[in-house]
Amino acid sequence: MGRLVNGVWHDQWYDTKKHGGEFVRESAQLRDWVSAEARSEEKGEGEREVLPAEAGRYHLYVSLACPWAHRTLIMRRLKGLEPLIGTSHVSPLMLEHGWTYNTREGASGDPINHVEYHHQLYTMADPHYTGRVTVPVLWDEKRNAIVNNESADLLRIFNEAFDDLTGNNLDFYPPDLRETIDEVNADVYDHINNGVYKSGFATEQEVYEKHVKALFEALERMEARLSRQRYLAGEWFTEADIRLFTTLVRFDAVYHGHFKCNLKRIEDFPNLSNYLRELYQWPGVAETVDMDHIKRHYYYSHDTINPTRIVPAGPILALERPHDRERLVGRGVRKKKVD
């Protein structure tokens, strides 16, 4: 994992010493939007561009291994956006050049911009870019620019911007559940989605123990929540479930061993493990999971954690097994009201 400094690539790992052994994730910088109508609007300290939803204009760059990018692939599938938004995926091996489009290692290649390295997309958009080079990236083919590189934003964009073009009115962020979804997302992001990284990338014992404890306390909260209701926001499957799923599906295969998040497996939580299998079996979701890319990326790319780069053979997850979530009331995905 490297970063660009004034447009120049540096193979630079996270500086945990600067933060007392803590892994600190940088915030996404590119936060323009896509909507049914183009406009400019105030966002934080300045304006963001709001671009029009158009078929064939946007391209999604992802890693099949990355949980943040995986979220967007699931939403793209569930919202029927595949005919409108193409994708390219990087190699699972993230080495001295960061994410690459090396097809010999399992990348798709880049048919849009024909770059070799993912960081070249960032400098195409801004020759002086400074910051981490991350996936996912939504690319605007008309402007030859990055629209957005924040997965949480892309979930919301995909949930609503293209509905008029697809006729898909499924709503994964319904207005009456937004407060609940936002509260759950905040807990899950800080302690679970990012919690596995804060545990796995910690370079001080006390820091690791603090975050792994917080991680499993949060998993216990989700376990209790899912004992009472079928999904995180209640009876409806929402974006909160997508955001938790991409961490859960990687947990036993990667985070439990590689990141030392080993107090328990997800398989040891009755509700979480059944919930994971239900979401995996949701139509379209399993096809977005590439366990080969997931395992090869983590175990091979993080040589500070796994210097031998040996990729383990197991575990056998058997996510196709039956689940017991039918015992709780579930109503599927909410549909938007059509005027």
C-alpha cells in the first residue's frame, strides 16, 4: 500500500509509529456525486459537483479482495446497474506499485484508460494528487476524471441515481430507517469494518488488545441485535447489512488468523453465522464474492504481517449451508414510492 505525494508514487506503508502503534485510515478526498439531475451544492467547506446519471458514462474500478470495494459491487448487482456501469478489477497482489491491472496475476486489465497501475488513474485526474490510492473509484469517461472514491457515498449514489434508467426502485436506505441505519453504520464501521484493520495493523501490544476487545464487544452487540430481528435495521434488508456482510464474509478466512482477531470465529456466533449465510445466499450476492482474490491479497500483500507469503488452504466455509433466519420476520428490501 503506497501513496502519491504531489503526483509522485511512493511505496510507503502506514506510519504507525507516528500514532503510537495505531493504524489511522485516511479519509477519502474525492467526493463528487451522481444524481438524476446535475447541479452544484454546498458540501462541507466547499461545493461538490453533482453529475447527471447516464448509461455508459461511468466505470467502476474495484478490487475483488477489498471489503470497501465489495460493497459497491453488491449494490451494483442488487440495483441492476451492470448494463449501465462497467467494472474493472485489480490484481489481488498489492506490492511495490500498489494495486495493478496485471492480467497475469488475476486482474481484468483496464479497457477504459489502459493504465498499468491504479495510481495512474489518480494522476490522470489530478497530476498533483497527494494521498492514499484506494479502491473503489467511480470514473467519469466523459470528463476523464474520478467522480468519487468513497465507498459509503457510492452505495448511496447507486441506490438512487439511476432508478429512472433501470426502473429498479428497491431502496436500501429508506427515509424512515435512515436514523437507525446511520447509528448501526457508525458502530459497525468504527469497531468492526475498520476494527479488524485497527487490530491487524497495530504495532503495539496494548493498542492491538484495545482494538480487538472493542471489535469483539461490537460483534457481541450485533449478535444480540440479530437474535431479536432478522436484519440490522429490523425487518428490512438495507445498506447496513451490505456494509457488515463484506467484513463478516472475510472474517474466518482472513481476519481471524492474519489480523489476529481470534477470540472467536464468526462460525462461533449462532446468529451472526446464520445471518452471514442468509446474506451470502441472497440472489446475486454470492457471485460478488471471490475468496481466491480475498485470501491471496491479504496473505501475500501484507509481508509485514506474513513475511513468508504462504496463503493458507482453509478454512472450508460452506456458506451454502442452510440458515435459520426464517424464524424471524423478514420483509426483504423496501421499495420506493413511485409518484
